[in-house]
Amino acid sequence: MELVSPGIGLIFWMTLSFAILLWILAKFAWKPILKALKDRENTIEHSLLAAVQVDEKMKALESEYEELLSQAKDERDEILQEARTIKNSIIDEAGKKASEEADRILESAKESIHNEKKAVMTGLKNQLAQLSIDIAEKLLREELSKTENQKELVKKLINEARLN
Amino acid sequence: MKTGRDINNRHLGNIFAIIMMLFLIPFAGISNGDDHSQPQHITNDQQPEDWEEIVLEEEYKAGRMIIEHIIDAHEWHILSIGEKHVAIPLPVILVYEGKLYTFISGKFNHGHDAYKGFKVETAYGSTKGKIVRVKDGTMETDTASSLPLDLSITKNVLSVFFSLIILSVIFISVARSYKKRAGKAPKGLQSFLEPVILFIRDLAISSIGEKKYEKFIPYLLTLFFFILFNNLFGLFPFFPGGANVTGNIAVTLVMAVFTFIITSINGNKNYWKHIFNTPGVPWWLKFPLPLMLVIELMGVLTKPFVLMIRLFANITAGHIIVLGFISLIFIFGHLHVGLGYSVSLVSVFFAVFIGMLELLVAFIQAYVFTLLSAIFFGMATEEHH
């Protein structure tokens, strides 16, 4: 029966054709096609990997940036704080110095006033003493110009000496 | 392995039905040697060999028409108008008694004439449709002489050549566009075929394994596209389609043998050990009677045999059913013209339905043949674990 008995001629030609087709397609079609597909798959995989890596890098950069930013903020705050304390301390010190100076000036003024006063007093005393001496001298001269007064004085002095 | 077995089961009933059908066809279809341009009247001395001769007499013989459509031929019949046959004559190449005979099949005059001592056998029997030797100067078959070695370019051979050229052109151009458009997205035919190529590649990876599939992938791709192309072209009813290539047992035989040879060549130690010294079975199954060996060897041969039958039967069955529905129109038309017209509505509807089913079968059978081949390669190269 023709239907289920394979013909020799067809087997021969089919084997030949199929082998040739297999060879042609394997060499000129499947090899480049499969290579291209594999290359493309590799490219896609690499690209995806690279994208993930870039993403990670971006994230790292971002966090680094944020860290830097917060660091900068901290630093700024610190600097401001420092400046503030410095300012305060400067003001304080200046105030203190000013009051000290004022005190010192006041003190020295007081002292010089005191000294002046002393000097004035001394001068005054000296003058007063001179004046008293002069007056006494004049008085004595007047008293002793008369003889009886001289005699009385001597007497008195002798009396006083006897008492002792 | 599971998928393969499932598919086997699914098709088993199908195949069985078709094989039963094949046994019935010769009784129904092949007539006893008259040729249909000269209808014969039954006479007493001539015993018709099939019932159709009696029932339909000089009328339309569906079985014969169907068989003529699905078997190979030495000419490519396109159409007949009345008694005139329009057919493309094909080269006949014969080797007979060490001599080479080449001529065009047109010399046979559609089976009416003999040429150089040869003719196309029209009589019912094992040689029907083949080229046989005639007795000198007559049209009588020389039964005493042997059959010539027939290497003719028949309808199916021409179809195979045709698919060889078309497939080469398609895939080389696709390969070229891969080179030209390297690193770019696929376009046109390339993007149409790429998913299919990837599908076959994934199929090969899953059944053979990531490590070894690359060796087999060119064969599997060629096999798939050859079967698919010829399945689809066989469904197309006009020249150059319509040849029943994948529904021819010689074609499926060659592909099954290719799979068998590749499986056997690549079979590793583990594979052959399973055949010759199956592990895990009691010793008395191997000695003194090597039952396991016989069973395993049968299994080895059954696999390609089933591949061959499955594809052949599925495709042939589809063609037979479609042709059967079309034949119904003419059978009823011979009884009554009006009946023929009304039946044609039903017939065409069913023929279209089966045609769609066949379209599906064209893909499924190409897939199944490729999948099973891949599974056999996977079994042959499987490492022991």
C-alpha cells in the first residue's frame, strides 16, 4: 500500500534535502541568529546590572551628599554658636575692662585729690605755724621792751624752776 | 518527561483511530485498475474489488480521489477539465538493471502510456502508483521483472526542495537582519520569527538542560520550521502548496531516523547502561532470558517509530477529513443535483472547521515532534544522579 509504505526515492531525496537544509540553516541562519540573541540577552542583562549599580551609586552619592549637607549644617551651627559665645565673651570682657578702668581712674583721682588735700593742708599748717611764730615774736618783742616786764618774767621763770 | 508522556497519551487515541482508518481506506478507496477517464461497466468476468465499484459504478469515487490527493505522484496534478488534465510533469529518474533512465513524466501521458518500457501502475495492489516494467510493446505489467529503483523528483520531492529553498531564504535573510540590526530591536520578519525561535530554544533548555542544549538547537529549530512550513503549505490547496509532505510516511520516517541517530550518537554511558543493564530491576529479568534488554531495545525503536506515525497520521487524517467533506458534495450531487448544492453548505462549513483545526494541528504536531526529539536528546545526555 502506497500510503504506509515509504518510497525509496522520497527517502533518498528527503534525507539529502533535510541534511542540506540542516547544514545551511545551522551554518548561515541559526548560528548568527542564536549568537545575536545571546549577545542581546547579555547586553540587556549587563545594562540592567549597570542600571542597578548606577542606582546604588546614585543612592550612595545622595546619602553622601545628605551627610555632607547635614555636616555642613552642623558646622555652620557650631561656628555660629562659637561666634555667639565669642561675641558675648568679648562684650563681657570689654565691660569688665571698662569698669576696671573706670574704677582705676576713680581711685587714682581720689588718691590725687587726697594727696593734694594733704599737701594743701601741710602748706596751710606751715604757713599757719610761721604766722603764729611771727606773731609770737612780735608780741615777745613788745613785751620785753619794757624792763619791769623782763624782771617779772625772770622772776616767774625762777619761781617755776624752784618749784621743780 | 511528564509533558512527553501526557502528549503521548493524548495522541494515543487519536493515532489509534487514524490507524484504524488507514486500514479501512484501501478497502474503501483504491479501485481495481481502471483509470477514471474511462469509466468501466461491470461485466461478469470482471470482479470489482471494492464496494464503491458496485455502489457508484461509473460515478464519483471518493476514496480513490482522496487517496490520489494525499499520496505522492510523478506529476503535479493541478486540475482536470472534463477529460483534459492540467498537470506539471516532473522528472523521472530510474535505475534499472544497472542502467539510468531519465525522462519527463509527461511521457506517461497521465498514466495512459508506457515509455522506455516503464509505466505508472494503475492497478490495485502493492505497486499502485509506482513505476513498473511493462512487457515489450504493451501496457501490461511485467510481473516477472523486479521494480526499478525510483529516484524520481516526485511531487513531494519537489515540495521538499521548495521548502528547502524557502526556509533557507527566509532564515538567512532573518540572520542577515540580525547582523545588520545588531543591538537594535527586531523588525519585520525578524520580530515575527524571534518569539518562535526563542520558544524552541526555551523548550530545548527545559528538556535537555542549560549545559548541553546548544549542540541540539540547530537540529530542533530546523526540524520545527521544516515540519511547520510543510504542514501549513500542505493545507494550502493550490500549487505550489497542497502536497502532503509531512503526511507522507517516507518524510516522517527520515525525520524520525534523524532524531534516532542523533539520540543514539549522543547517548552517554548512563543512557546505554539503562538499556543493556537496567539498574533497579531483579536479576532474573536480565538472566538467563534478557527480558529487560528486549523491552528496552523495543522502547528505543518505538520512540522514533511513534514520532514517524504520529506526524504522518495527524496530517494525513486532516487531509482525508477535509477531502471527505468535499467529496460528500459530489457523492450527493450524483444522486441529485439539488441535494449536492444543499450538502455543499454543510460540507464547506465542516471543511472550514476542520481546516481551522488542521491549522492548529499543524502547529501542535510541529511542536510535539520537536518537543519529543528534545526530550529524547535530554534522556540520552542525562547525567546519572
